[in-house]
Amino acid sequence: MASGNEVRSFIRGNIVRNKAVLSSLQSYKLKENLSVLEDKKVSSGSQLREHLRGLRAILDCLLANVACSDGSTRVASYIEFEEAYQLFLGYCTFGSTNIKDTDKKKHFKEMLLHPNYGLCVYLVDTLKGNLFVILRSDDVDLEDFYLHLYERGIGIPASRFVLDKETVQALYQALDTEWDKKILRVILGATRTRAEVDALGIDSDSLFQDKQCVFGYLDHLEEIEKEAASAVAQEIDKRIEKKENLLYSKKKLLNSKEGLWSRTQIEEESENIEDLKNVVDSLKKLKEEEESVPKKRMLNRCKMNIIRDRRLKLRKLGSGRKRSMDEIDEQFLV
């Protein structure tokens, strides 16, 4: 059974390669997919069973017969990703209410493509921001066809900005750091052939190493996000504890000065105590909120500090042993 990390690596690797089409890792035939889901539900825990029910509902939608204008029927065969996601959520609960929607979508995508639980589908990007879940036929492999449509730019408006060699070189020279240039090379390499990259004045020989470096950084980034979330939570807890100790001290002081202080002094200290209570309540609320602007700023600062301390983005472009030519390189040279 593939681990969650292996499935995520597969998804990310395929996105790097083409971004347009992802084919599920599910090895069973489409006609067997329904029975596979039912068999998995029997031996699964409650949360996984919910997720499998959600996948079953999506498969039912994909296989449903829809009426045509001539009175005949056909298999639906596709559904918009967002619609499928909402259907999936209707069956599923997640352990924590603090899970971000983006993380839920990542999990849903991993379930769709999972080698054990996934559906026999493609995820196809139309380049217009629309992602579709499309049935994968047992008889015809359409992955290359979908990729061909993508590479031909089907549906791209004629007014879309075109990157020629002069424009790319001007943008390349305008970038301040080698890290930024490396990211640009990875983006160009992910959307163009090696010959096309060379034609833009970018050396395609470094693309493989650049991709490894950038996506190694992204792998670290997932760990950093978790580390930053933990660090921010601890920092807020420390602030809460500090303010609560101060609040306790002030309350104790006020009680000890009863009958000794003037009315004005008592009122001033009472106001200070009330202000401290409000601060404590605000900090507790901040700790629970995931989408608040102050919380996001704290998380971003913490992530940037970790990245800077580990110098993840400051490694030299040419560090490490030079890559040997592989079969793809040889074919390209020929």
C-alpha cells in the first residue's frame, strides 16, 4: 500500500511534468472500481468509510445515464472538480474543524488518485481555471490526447500574453536573486519542451537540477508550515500565560488595597484589570482562529524566519555533483 507521502509525491511530480493531466494510480479496471470501493469499506475505519462513500457517490455521478437532445442516453463521464469536491464533503467529516479548505482539497485529490481507494479517472485542467474529473476508459487511453489538447493551447484566448526570447530575457535580467531565476526556469521547463526553453535563451541542461532544488524546497515548506503553526501556538500560549499571571497579580493587589486606596485608584486599577481580561480573551480567540489576518501574519513571519535561518533559498545554483546525461538528454542531443 502506498503511503500518503508517496501519493503526494506522485501528484506533485506529475504536476511538475505537465500540470494539465493527472491519471489515477488505481490499477483496477473501471468496471471493477465499484466493487473495489465496496470491499474497502468493509475493512476500513469509520472516517475512511465516509471518504469511500463520498468517492462512491462521485463514481455514481460519472456513470449515470443522462438524456441527449435526440432522446437517447449516454454515460455522464465527467464532472467539474469543484462539484465533485462538494459532493465528497457531503459524506465526509474531518477530525479537526481547523483544517483549511485548501488542505481538504489536497486530501480529496489524493483520494481520487490513490492506488488503493482511488477512482479510474483523469484530472484534466482546461487552462481556463476549470478542473474536470473524467472517467478513464478501460479500452482507450486518452491521457496523451488530453495532453495534446493542453500543449496546443485549446481554449487559450488569442490575446493571451506571449513570451518570446526578448521578453523572457528582459524578465530574467530584471530578477534580483538567483533563486527567483531558478523558479522562472522551473516554470518555463514545466510548460515547454527543452527545445522551446533553449529557444528562449535559457539553458535547459539545468532544468532537472533546478526542479529537484525547487521541489525539495516545497517539500521542506510543508514541514516548515507545521513547525511554524506549532511555534506560533506556543508563542500565543506564552503571551496568554504572561497576561494571566499579570491579571492574577493585579487582582490580588486590588483586594489587598481595599480600604487603603482612594476611589480613583481603585477605579483605575479596575480598568487596568478589565483591559487585561480583554487582552487575554483576544489572545485566546487568536489562537483558535485559522483565517484571521493577524494569525496569518504571525505564521508568515515565523515561516520566513525558519527559511532564513535554514538558508533554504540561498544555496548556490551549481552546488552538488553535476548530473550525468540520461536517456532523455541523449535523445534530445540526437
